[in-house]
Amino acid sequence: MAVDVQTTTVTAPAAGAVRRALVVDDERVQRLIVAGTASKAGFIVDSAASVEEARALLAQHAFNVVVLDLSLRDNDGIELLRSLYTGGTDPVLVFMSGFDERVREASARLASALGLRVAGTLAKPLDLDRLVTLLGSLPERPHIAAPPNYADVTPDRIAAALTNGEIFCLYQPKISLRTGRMVGVEVLARWRTTSGDIIPPIAFIPVAEAAGLIERLTWVVLEQAGAALRDWHAIDPTLTMAVNFSPSSLNNLGMPASVIDLLDRYHLAPETVVVEVTESAVMADFVTAAEILTRLRIRGVKVSIDDFGTGHSSLLSLMRLPFSELKIDQSFVRSLLHDPESPKLVQAVLRMCEALGLSVVAEGVETQPVADALLALGCDVVQGYLFDRPLSYTDLTRRLAAQGTA
Ligand code: C2E
Ligand code: CA
Ligand code: CA
């Protein structure tokens, strides 16, 4: 098909306007079948047999959807992905391929990572009913609310907040799916400003880290949390408490002794306290981190890998450290039911942890089907809004008293 390339300004289709589809496939018959199906589904359809033809058409028209064959004669369909977003329009993608499911899903993930929307993937031979379903439910780009402006979160204000007691802790329960009981809590910092606004940690932790204030903040949090855990042990002495540590704490060889000192002052059994660190924090200075984590473990304190799966660390190096727990990141948990790879990865992680004697916590459980899937995979302990949001000291105390002793 000869395409006459013209330089035109492509504008996104107006709401309610006719919808336009681009079919990219080097096999003529497939192209005709898909184009015919899209046309019946109410689209104006253009077809391209190669990446070049597709690029030319994308420069001329605004498309709502691009149905893309992953294996084209001269190059692969993936090549087109980068051109898609830069063209000024923002079509939804449907992938087709004779490759196995893993290749199709990896392509969908790649597209999502590039910021593109993906309606779904189709195996060949094509299931035309599924194509019609996908074309009929193209995902909208979610309306992202403008993030609140925390430009006034300055190191000076954080330093003052630390001095004035404006930093406080919330506690999110960790739940055993098998027993339904709260088995521990994670401490999450918040900042209540003098005007009453609550500022989330994402807005002030990075500033505190960059300004060298994070060690002070960690200890303000630990003192409050230590006192709280001492109170809660009167109700349930087995309750554990996890505290988030920043990368700089893994650089401070005095840290384990300070933690032990705090445990002594609040009469806390070391095995009820969990130090949470991220993969990347460990990798920043591996040898020092290894020393600190080992010292904590020797004293009985537990250590946990937070946000597992988001870093790019060597799995083998990571697994040689004396971790007692691994937290599966929310991104895997959230995709459990719609990304066929996710349950396999979660299962592999569970098996590895079982072999190494690590306990596992799944984070970000928001729905019952996800909790059911995790339990079926053999994951017991979870955290998430389905069960509890982070709670105040008072609410957590009430929650703990209500569940009684085990
Ligand atoms: P994190 O350690 O991964 O903590 C889990 C975050 O996920 C918390 O956000 C929690 O409120 C949120 N979360 C829990 N369940 C769900 C759920 O079902 N759905 C969703 N969408 N989110 C859920 P939060 O409290 O805003 O904390 C964000 C991050 O800030 C933490 O991520 C941690 O990295 C950091 N942070 C919080 N407190 C501290 C602290 O005292 N020290 C340090 N260094 N970092 C902290
Ligand atoms: Ca954490
Ligand atoms: Ca986490």
C-alpha cells in the first residue's frame, strides 16, 4: 500500500467524534479480517503493512486505537511503540501475535512502562469476539488530579516540625489471612502542620533525606513507636512492629546499638521489632549494610526487605543477607488478577522465601479477590486498605483490644 506522507498537524479526536483505528499487520488476510471487524465495530479503519507505513499514517490522523502485530516482516511491532506517544496523539493499543503469552504480556508491560494504554492482547489465530470486546472497551486515560503542591516543604520547616512535635505516627495492621488476626503493625510517619494540614511522607521524607535530617526523623518516629509498642504488649505481647529506615541509616555503624538501647529502654523483646529497608538502600553500600543488618539479627531484631521487586539488585547478593522477612511490592499485588505473569512471580518468591526461611508480607491488598488469590498461592500475611488503613495510636489500641488475646 503506497502511503502519501504529508505533514499535517494531528489533533486528538473530539469527544463523541468518529473513532479511528489503525491496523498494522504484514499479512494481508489478517489485515483485512481485523480491519473488517473494526469497521463493523464502528471505526474508520486505516491499514499498514509495515512500521514505515504505520508511522506515515500516524502522522496524518489521530487514531483512537492501534491494533498491532508484534512480528512484522522487516522489523518488530515494538519499534512502533516509541513513535506512538511522540506523535501528539495517544491511541490505545491492542497487541496481536503468534508468540506465546509471555511475549505478548511482556510487550503489553513495555508499552505501559512507556506510558501507553493497552486494551489487551490477542493470540493468533484471532478470536474476533474478543477483538470486538477489546475495541468496545478502550481504557480512558485516567484523569490525574493535580498533585498537591508541597513546595513549601523546606528543610527549615522540617527541622522546626521535628523540634515542635509535629511529626507523628500512624500504624497499619499486618493481617494473617489464615486466622484473620492482626499479627503486627507498620509505623508510617505523618506531619501535622501548625495550620492543621496533614502532609504525607512522600512529600517530606525525600526532603529530610536530602537535607541530612532523616536520622533525627527516624529517631523521633522510633521513640513514639517504641512507647506505643510497650503499651500494646500489655494486650498482646507477640505483636510485632515494623519501622522504615532510610538508606543513610544503613551507612551508620552506630545504628544497631542505638536500636538495642531503645529496645532496652522500652522493655521490648528484640524479635518483636522489624527494621524495614529497601533493596536499593542495601545496595548503596552493600558491605556496611551487610554488617549493620547482621548485627541487628545477632541481637534478635528482625530485618525486612521492603518494596521487593522494584529495585534492580542482584537477587543472589540480596538473598545472602540475613533478612527475616520480604515484602512483596504493591505493584505485583495489584496486577495479580490481570497480569498472568504476576501469580507466577509471587509463587516463585514464596517458594524461594520458604526455602530460605523468610516470612513474606504482601502489601497493598485492596480487594477480596486479591486476598483470596494470595491465600490460594500460600501467602499468609498481608497489609492493605481491604483490612485497615494506617490507624492512629488510639484506634490501633481499640482494634487490638477488640481482637483479644490469641
Ligand atoms: P512503604 O514503606 O512501602 O509503606 C506502605 C505505603 O503503602 C504506606 O504509604 C501505606 O499507607 C500505603 N498502603 C498501605 N496499604 C495500601 C493499600 O491497600 N493500597 C494503597 N494504594 N496503599 C497502601 P505512606 O504511609 O504514604 O508511606 C509512603 C512511604 O513513605 C512508605 O512506603 C515509606 O517508604 C515512607 N515512609 C513512611 N514513614 C516513614 C518513616 O518513618 N521513615 C522513612 N524513612 N520512610 C517512611
Ligand atoms: Ca515499609
Ligand atoms: Ca513497601
